[in-house]
Amino acid sequence: MIIVDRVKRLNWRLVGLALSAIAVLNISATLMAPAVATAPAVARLSAILPLNKMQIMPPVSAKSQPLPFMGPDAAYAMCRYDTTHGTVSINAALIEPGWTLALYSPEGENFYTAVAQPGRVMYVSLSLVPSGDRFPGLSTEPRGQDATESASLTLVSPSGLAVLRAPDMGQSYRARNHAGLAAAQCAAKRE
């Protein structure tokens, strides 16, 4: 009986207001987390990744992860790029479904992703152009044509991270995947 009386005396507007405030606080904290992170991905990887060079990462395990939440079901090659002194070229072959090439800003925002298509090898050739340079148009790869020249992406931030991901499909495919990751290139263009 005492509990029923207390429930009846509750100020339901105050309870609703408190729940709304908690929800707003939770959403705000979630959205602000990347902005206040003390060690974003690019900063963490700067010690182990050379600038403007694609590097194959060691296999991911529970004790060895270059970044949080990386799946052990894939092999990775990464490039920490910087276009401060000019254009950076990225070239990779996406051999079969499951292969992806993604570009991230220093804050962790994904602004470009290329995904392999079934039945054909997809060649991705990008020129990362510093801000202020012009964007000449879209690449020919989405139309099923081979790239004759690189597509250009104008960047908001001059630096970031390129991640090439190859799915681990077992021992018999590991040598081929390693060769595909090793063939990927990330380099500053000489102008």
C-alpha cells in the first residue's frame, strides 16, 4: 500500500523531464566522443606507419590490434597519407567480394569507400588532391571500364588513413591475398 501511495504522488512531468535529459546527455556524449578522443586512429598509427607508404599490418588477434574493433577475419594494409606537400596517389586491386579500400579523415570519418564487385577484379586508382585544387570528375571504374587515369578527390583535411581490407578465406588464399595487399601503392606524386 505504501508503494502505491508513493507512485501516485510522483510528479510524472519531473520523471519525464529527467528521462529526456538523460537521453539528450547520452546522445550528446556519443556524438562528441570522436571530437574529444585523446588518441584518434591516425595519431595512434603514426608511430608504426610510414608517411605516404602502404604497409601490410600484422595479423589481428585479441592481444594485437592496431585499432579497436578490427576483425581477425581479414588481413589489412594501411597508409597514413599527407597531402600537405602535394598530391598522393593510391592504387589497389580489389580482387573479389569482401575486398574494400576506405579513406578516413584524422577524426575517423569515412569519406570514400570502394568495394569489390563479384566476377571481376576492380582496379582503384585515386589521386588525393590538397584543398584548393580542382576536382576533375568521377572515375570510370563504377561504369565497368578500366581506369585510364586516376580519379581525384579534393580533401578537407590534408592527412588521413587509407585502409585496404582483404577477407581471410583460409590458408589456400593467404598467399594470394598477401600478394594483393603487397601490390597496393600509396605514394606522393613528384610534381
